Amino acid sequence: MDWQTKTGTGALLATIGALGILLGPSLGAADLGRPWSFLVGFAVGILAGMGVTLAISGLLDRRRGD
């Protein structure tokens, strides 16, 4: 994966994760029931974390010139 793909994909995933974190409570993610609210929150956290990691990795690859 080149740095542009990593940075773009990471930015997209981080944005989706951030929107999920911000809008989740107002859209009723906590009212889904016991296992589903945990799974939704876990998935949003994984998306946000993977996005930030990919974006930073892409920026580091760009700086190194790989």
C-alpha cells in the first residue's frame, strides 16, 4: 500500500469512527440492548483506532520517502 492510499483510507475510517463516537449517543446506540450496544461501540472504536493508525503510518511513509 502506498502512502496516499494509507493516508486516505485512514482519514476516511477515522472520520467515520469520530462521527460514530459523536453521534452514537444521540442516535440511540446505547438503547440497542446489552450485547448490541457493546458491539456497536467496540466496532466504532476499532474503526477510529485503525483509521488514526493508518493515517499516521501513511504520513510517516511519505516523510521517509518510501
